[in-house]
Amino acid sequence: MTKRKVLAMIIALALGALLCSCATQPQTSEIDNQSTVGTFTVVAEGKTGTYSSQTIMYDPDTMVMYTYLNGSYAGTMSVLYNADGTLRLYSPNTKYVTFTIVAEGKTGTYSSQTIMYDPDTMVMYTYLNGSYAGTMSVLYNADGTLKLYSPEH
């Protein structure tokens, strides 16, 4: 190899190493057992069903809380609500737990449904998990109010 080719190879390797070292690294920090992911702060994680897991988080700018459900091949996100229908806001003195499952079952050849509730507010949600897509929604009563879990029903 000529000196010129060796020099070009060394410069290319050095430039590549320099560019790799300049890449942004994901920012993750532990604050009272919480971690920041993107713009959200995670406050609880856990399993919610046979094939899904849940992450509860909030936006530190607005304090509005969200949940993310991750199924076998699909995931979905939803805002969390209080029993009166207002947005649920993060409170630092609250211990958050993942949803409690009421029922699970198949809703078609390639889909399943999980009905669950938030044990802190009793608000009910449903998660439909298809082959490669999922969706989540809060459940409503016929009068437009949020459906709350009651063991009698």
C-alpha cells in the first residue's frame, strides 16, 4: 500500500471515531426511583395481562399523567383520568401502581381484549391487541361519564 492510501485510511478511521463520539446518548436519570424517558418521567412499571406490560408516567412540564401499554407486537398510549373525568395530575406523595385486570379474552381470530381499571381512581380502560397493532381507550357510561370499576358489576 502506498503512504497516501495508508494516510487516507488513518484519517477516515479517525474521522469516523470522532463522529461516533459526538452522537447523542439517551438521557436517563434516577430521581427517587423515577427515570426520565424523552420528555416523560416514569413512576411505575409492571405486567398487565398475559402478554402486556404497563408504564405509568407524567409530563414534568404539565404534570399530566399517561400510561403506555406494550403488548406482544403492539403498543398504545393514553392519558389517565380521575373518577370525575378530569385529567389525572402527578402528585409526588402518591405511590402509583399498574392497572388491575377485570377480564381478558379473544375478540376475533387475531385480536384480544383486556379490560382493566386504575386502582387509584377506579376508572376503567380497555386495550385491544391485534396482530401488529394495539389501541387503548377509557370506557364510558351511556350518559358520557367515565365508567368506574365496581366489584358488584
